[in-house]
Amino acid sequence: MRWYAAVAILCLATPGAWARTYLTKSQALDLAFPDADQVEARSLFLTKEQASRVEARSGASLDGRLSTLYVGKRRGETVGYAVIEAATVRTLPQTLLVVLEPDGAVRLVRVLAFFEPEEYRPPLRWLDQFRGRRLSSGLRLGGEIQGITGATLSAQAVTRQVRKAAALCELLLESRP
């Protein structure tokens, strides 16, 4: 066996060998808010009731009661919100950027890092179907969102993360003065 074939087999057999980071946090926030002159990180310390409400609205469980939302501003006006969150797909994590309009509609969803095999990574075209969607009973696979053949767990994970981000944004918008 040639040495490069042995290396390829070793890489494929080694967990995480296919792991890939696509954008850094800084690059992701630049993508989220290209016209913003300010980006604030806003920590949300959820009460038990708020956490329960986010879980009920999103249909996804929270890993804890602390979340960070990024608020993009231009000339003092909010231009959008962003959530960066990691979640397990099958056995390994993916990190997503979910950007929402000031009214809570989804503007953009991008994979920042993906540690499952590359063939399970959701393509940009599939992610773009979230654009303009709002948190509703239809924002689910088989509803407004089409699945991905051969990557069902990835599609489910992304949809949960988008729903969770939208529910967190909804909570923030409700508590705004």
C-alpha cells in the first residue's frame, strides 16, 4: 500500500479528521452586519420561566440559561440580531450563525464550523430557504422547510438552532423598552 493511501485511511478513520471551520466569530459578525458601525454582545440571563418559554416556542432544549445575542447598529439604530451557537448534529458539533432582521425575520443562516463528515454539511442553497421565515409552527422540516436527502440529522439540527435563535430574539424584542 502506498504511503498516501495509508494516510488517507488513517485520516478517514480518525474522529474529527474531516472537521472544518469556515468562518471565525469576527468574520461571522462582519457577514451578519456589513453596514453596522457598532456590534454589541448582549448577554441574556434567562429566568426559569423565560428559558421554559424559549424551549416551548422553539421546540428545542437550551443547554443553559445564559445566551448571547449580538446586536448590530448603524447610527444608533438596530439593523439586526445575530446568534452564534454550537449544537450536536449526530455525535459531533456544528456551529451556526443565525442573523435576524430587527423585526425577528430570518435574514441569514450560515455554517461556521462543522465536525461531522463533509457530505452531511447543509449546502448554502438549502440554508437560504430560511430567509424571510419567522418563528411559527410552519418553521419546521416538512412544513416551510424542505429536508436534505441523506443528511436528515443535519437538517433537524439546523432547524432547531434557527428556531432557538428566533425564540431568543423574540424574547429580547418583547423585553425591549
